[in-house]
Amino acid sequence: MAVLVGVALWSLYDGTYAGAFLYGSGVGVISFLSIAATVSMLTGRSNGLRLLGMVFFAARYGFAAAALGIPAYMGLWPVGPMLVGLVAVYLAENVVLLPRVVVMSSRRAKRNSRRQ
């Protein structure tokens, strides 16, 4: 989906805006993948894995800040498309995952009510 938006930006504006959007989207995808690793570590049984999960959780925000802040500070990319790309990935993540969380929570609530 990000590639299609990038192509549209390229045709409407130029390659700089499309590249900035795709870069921001890529940072968002990498951040999203680190969320999956973090959750699997935080839910592990080992205290060492939980500690590593907490470190990954904090490092994820540092990565996103550095990955977007450094190019913005240096003036390499337009800031707006970078931020829109990152936010679009986070929004898509919530749109895709939130319904599943609601379904899983309702199933768990039904199981717990049957046990009582």
C-alpha cells in the first residue's frame, strides 16, 4: 500500500516527496516488527527475556526518533511526508490488529465466565 502511495506522490510531486514517504513507511514497518519481537519477549517465562523486552521497548522509540530526526535535521528529506509515512504504518497497524484484540478478549471473557 505504501508503494502505491509512493508512486502517486512521485507522479503528483517528485521523487523527493515519494522517497521521504517511503523512508518514513520503512521506519514504521521496522518499528512494527520490533513490537512483535518485544511482545514475544515480554510474555516469555524467562526474566532475562522480559528484561531484554523492556530494553527493546525503549530502544524502539529511540530508533524511530533517530531514524526520522537525523535526516530531518540534516535536511535530507521533507519532514511532512516522512512523518505521514510513519503515522500511516502505525494507523494501519491499529486498524488491522484492534479488531483481533477485541475478538480475542471477548473469547477469553466467555471462557472465564464458563469456568465460574
